[in-house]
Amino acid sequence: MVATTTICVEPEVKELLKGLRIHENESYNSVVKRLLKNAYSDEPYTEEDVKDLETALQEIKEGKYYTHEEVWAEIDRERAEKQKEKACMP
């Protein structure tokens, strides 16, 4: 049985949900359900998990991270280098 409920979301939230659809006709209900399922974990964090998270947070505070743009720039450089190598092969 399906219950119908109306919720109000900001236009930007609606666009974000739209962007998370797996296919064009996927319902917002399906998107929200998938997000909710992924938001919770049945397994508790181990001591090692907590230590790793604390280390990661400290590294972020110290500026030891790469931005999305930096990562893609590196990927593009590596792709270009491989293309150049292929072009030089007989």
C-alpha cells in the first residue's frame, strides 16, 4: 500500500535529488529511499575506524588534502602523458 505525502523542498534540493537519479524516470521516492538506506550502517565503528577518522580530520585541518579540481588536473595530466606515449610507439 502506498501512502501519499507532500513535502516542501527548496528548488536547489529538488535539483540535487534530480541529479542523483539513476535513470531519468526514477522517482524521487526511490532516490530518497536509497539515500536513507546508505545513511545508516548496521556495523559499529571499530577503534581503528575512529583512529583513522581522527587522523583524516587532523590532516584536513592541516591542509593536507587535494581538492576535486587538483585531483582531476592530475588525472588529465596522466591521461595526456599516456596519450603522448602511445603516439610515440611504432
